[in-house]
Amino acid sequence: MSALPLKGLIVLEFSQYLSGPSAGLRLADLGARVIKIERPGTGEAGRKLSIKNLWAADGSSLLFHTINRNKESFAADLKNADDLEKVKQLIAQADVITHNFRPGVMEKAGLSFAEVQAINPRVIYAEISGYGKRGPWKNRPGQDLLLQSMSGLTYTTGDAVNGPVPFGLSIGDTLCGAQLVQGILAALIRRSKTGQGAFVEISLLESLLDFQFELLTTYYASGKQPQRSNINNGHPLLSAPYGIYATDAGYIAIAMNDLQQVAKAVQCNDLLQYGPQDAFSKRDEIKECIAKHLLTNTASYWQQQLHAAGLWAMEVLNWQQLSQQDGYRRLQMEQALRMKDGTQVITTRCPIRINGQKLYSTTPGPVVGEHNKQITREFLTTTTA
Amino acid sequence: MSALPLKGLIVLEFSQYLSGPSAGLRLADLGARVIKIERPGTGEAGRKLSIKNLWAADGSSLLFHTINRNKESFAADLKNADDLEKVKQLIAQADVITHNFRPGVMEKAGLSFAEVQAINPRVIYAEISGYGKRGPWKNRPGQDLLLQSMSGLTYTTGDAVNGPVPFGLSIGDTLCGAQLVQGILAALIRRSKTGQGAFVEISLLESLLDFQFELLTTYYASGKQPQRSNINNGHPLLSAPYGIYATDAGYIAIAMNDLQQVAKAVQCNDLLQYGPQDAFSKRDEIKECIAKHLLTNTASYWQQQLHAAGLWAMEVLNWQQLSQQDGYRRLQMEQALRMKDGTQVITTRCPIRINGQKLYSTTPGPVVGEHNKQITREFLTTTTA
């Protein structure tokens, strides 16, 4: 087994909740040593963000442990001069620092990019904001649903007749965290040549606009708002049959396919009247025709018919159905965190494989300040008793 | 202006459609020289993937130009021995190669990881598959909607009463492309220390499972399927009021907030009867109560009331409304590609800022084989006339 690619790198994570910690998680998955800098006692705010009221025995939420697994914790009160001095000593020896505080918070603590750079010119200073740090929105709360709602994204999903529909997961946090990692690693590559650190900035809003590049490019070019179909919407820019359909038993997804081929595969005579020229202009009408026909048999039957014709279709699965499939088990995506009370928490692993190696990490999130002693011994000049 | 962080890196992109090319785009945004290896004549399949039938004058789709901007094209027929030899010469001088062909295609061309590594042991070989390269699903089509449907993701979005609802954008392609970049850059960092290349693998399905880590962890822990609310679903794991609500004029998103504070801010007496203990267990009932009340005034009014109380809420915008906002304009997310016929295509820029610099690139996607001469001159030993 070769060493993990980021082994030897030291990351100080001032981040909280999801976006920043998800970046730290990926850096840890890939081998970096990630040290959370947390306020003494309560720790970072994400510890109290529970999903369905599931908590670990240490009082932090299950969610906290999944996204902060494999990290260390150094408790420090940034308003206390001694603690701040220790944090600055850590910064002097770190490769990366991340934060996702609102604009002004790190500056107030005396840890602006300029101040950090003065301590350590080689450091990569990476920050996430909600809306960028300038302009009228800079102090708005950087919360995922709110960002989805004001970025246009909620007009991509669900049917046009139903109004805007949000993605049911924290898409802005996830994308922004992933892009922060990209910026950090790119800056580290440059540093290996030039010795220079960098300032990497990203915002949830910019991430969500980038995510919508197809739609926005279409909108800029046409001046017209892309419209979702009224039924079975799959993507506002794509023509029939693209979408998910109810059947007599279960649901089936049908992607881009030639209408004539679909008609033949599912033996739907009514559909034969439509050609490629109709696929967008008569989108609702065609989808209605397909929807009605697919109610006459099961998703499993339709999948067989469509696959036999080489067409793109798939039965829709929920988590229970998925986790029973051999194809799912073969991926070995599950891993167990060994909690301090002896119990296990099953979560997902890093999706990236390096040299055939799947990246597992069994250490749960740290207790607040769990590593103060160890980190003090390794990194700090202890002038105080 | 400092040099872009990946300046000097050479990437050969054998990728097509969205996932692989989106990774190449980000590498190009960050300064890498990305050369598409395309079949002569038709080029990569994504050139014919149009959005709303919008095409550039060169016959490639607008979508192709947005996701392949700032790249070069080298036309080569991998089944032709001379062409393959040229490609191998390029591989010998490249830092990264990416592909997202189905399992077996690159192997058949004589360009498996082992063969490529024999040519260039320093190369990072990065590949995307749909479902991993082993197991019963390995030959299934790696299409975004199909992957969403079989990964459980469609049970996160929309209301429970409406059946599964897909995300209206290519989320699997986007996440997988972003994670491929992470793997590539991490492997390059290791190479700068060890001189060794690496094999980076990722699949659309693993990316989508990773994306659902909160849900899957909850499901593994409880054995129960998370359920969306029947109305106004925002996230299956979150309690009322989380969701988007219709008003007398427009829609408003309301995120995690204390129910009592919401009740007071929007002057809703009926809501006062609910406390934090009810927020999940009576989710539908509470959402119905809020939904009914919010129909009595406008989204703009409710936003004022909720913001005045310091609560997390936001009016929902479509693209037209968004693009008229000062906060949007201040981000300067738009950039113009200068097409060869003199026209401009407006698209979005890279969301990452480095040292305060926004990363723009004005060069559209290449014509198939546009850079054969230049690349031949720079990289190839031309033994043929």
C-alpha cells in the first residue's frame, strides 16, 4: 500500500457546519492531518446540528462525526491572548487553513489573510463565504436552502405546475466544499514550484451559479427562461421522454432516447406519431402519452423491454432496495467508525480510489480539545506552565 | 497578476460528454494546458449534445463550447497505428490523462493504465466509470438521470405524495468531475515528492452515494427510510419549517428556525401551539399551518418580517429576477467566449478565486484537430511526411 497522497500536509480547520468541514474531510480522506480549531467547551456549531435527532454518546451529533471523522481537535479561545498566540504558532507550521465564517469574523480575531500571510508566507488560506465578501448580500446568512432559492436552482427541479422545488440535499455546501479542495490543491501545486502561499476564495452562490452553467448559458443566449415540463420533468433543457414515470409497480427513469425506438420497445402505438422534431415542442403531450402507457405494466417489465432495445432506462430504487443489490455491495462504500463507547457508526467512504485502493478511515470526530496535549507537545513552545 | 496555479501541466483528455470534460475544464480554468484527443471528423460525442437546440456556427453545440472552452484539440484515430503512435508520444510527455469511456474501451485501444504507465511512469491516469469496473452493473450506461434514479437520490426531493423526483441538473456528472479533479491534484502533489504517477478512479454511483452521506448514515443507523414531508419538502431529514412556501405574490424559502420565533415574526397565532418537540413529529401539520398563513401576504413582505427577526428566509428568484440584482452583478460571474465567427457566447466563469483574481477564459471550444499542427511541431518526432 502506497502512502496517501496528501500525507505530511497540515490543515487547520476553523470551519463549521457543512461546507468547510466537507472540504477538510476530503483532505483528511486523502491523507492530510486536519486539526479543527474549536472554541473550548461547545466546539464548532456543527456539533449541535443533528439529523433526525441522532446523537453519539459524546453529545455531538452523528452528522458531526461523519463529516469530521479522521480529524483532530485543538480547543482555543481566539479572544484569549494566550490561546491566540498558540494558534499563531500553529499557523506558522501549517500548510493550509480553512474557514467559513461570515465576512469580518476572522479579521476581528486578527487572523485575516494578510495577518496570516505575515506569520507564514507559504500558507494556503482558503475561505468560503455565502455571497462573496463585497456587495449588498455579503452579510446574508449562507444557508444552503436560501442559496438554492435565490440562485434560480429551484426552477430546475419538479414540475412547472408545482412552483419552485429545492434539491433535497445540501447541494451548495457540497459543491462549494469540493471546489475549495480544488483551489487548495492547485495552490499547493504552485507552492511546490514557487514556495508561495495563496488566498483561495469561493462562495456558495458562485458555486451554485457555476453548477447552472448550461442553464445560464442558454438563458444568456436566448433571453428566455428555460421552462420545466408540466409533468415528469427531468431537466428543464431536455426534451421528451427525459424523466421519471410511474408504472403499475414502481417507477422507471427514461433518459435521452429516440421516441420511435421507445415506442417500439414499450409497444406504444400512440407514441409512434411523434418524431425528433416534436420531442421538445410537444414535450408535455408526449410525456402524457408515455405516462399513460407505462401505467399498464411494471417498472421491471419496462426496464427489460427498454434494455433489450439498447435504450437508456432504469428502475428507480430507494435506499433499502439499493442496499440489497449485489452491484451496491460490490462497491464496498460502507465503512464503520469505531466510537469511543465501543459502538460502531456505519457511514460512507471517500469515493476516490488511488492506485486501486479504497480510502477508509475508522476514527470518529474528535472530542473538543481532544488533541491539545499532543499538539502542544509537537508544535508549541510552551512558555506557560 | 501571478501565474495560474496549474500553469505548465499538460492534460490529455480522452473524455466525452459532461463528467470528464467538466474535470478538464476546471484544470484548464486553473491554468493547465488541456488537449482533447478526439476522433477525426466527428470529434467527441459531446459536440452533438445540444441544449435546446442551440449551436455555434462551427456545428458544435453551445454546451460543448462552454464545457470545453480554453482547451486544444488533437485529432487521432486510436485504431490507426500511426495515430496511436503519436498519441503514445504525447502520453510520454503528459502529466495527466483522463477518460470516461465504458470499461474495456481504453484497454482495447492499448491504453490501459498499465500500458500508459509503461510509457510514462510519472503520469496521473484518471478515469470515470458509471458504476465501477467490477460487478454486475459495470456495463450499464453511465447516464446522469439513470444514476440518480438507482442511487436513492430521487427520494430526497419533491414531496412524498409525488413519488421520486430527480434533480433537474446533471448532479452526478458534476460531482464526479469535481472529485476527479481532487484525485488528480492530490496525486500530482504526491508526485512532486516521490516522482511517481498514480491511477485515480471514481464512478458516478460512488459520487452520488458520497453525496448522500447524511442520509445513508441515518439509514444505516436507524434501519428506517428517511421520509420526505408530504408538502413543502426541503430535505427529508429536516423538521418544519424547512421548505419553500407559496405566498400571495412569489415564493419564500424558510430554513431551520425556531417555530415560536417564526410564529411571532409572521404573526401566525395558529403556529404558536407548536414547540421544538413537534417540529419533526408533526412536520406535515406544521407546514400546512405555515403554508396557509403565508398565502395572506407577499414573499417580499414575509422576507422583511423574518429578516427583521433575524431568521433564515429568502425570496425565491428565477434567473431573470436574479440577473437583475445588484448582488448578482457584483459577483461578475459572466464571461464572453469570443467565437470564431465574431459572435460572443456569454457563459459563467470558474467559481474559484486565487489571490483575489477571478479566472476568466475567452477562448471557445476547439474545432476537431485544430491544434494538430501546433502539437505535432511541439511534441512529436515526425518520421512520416
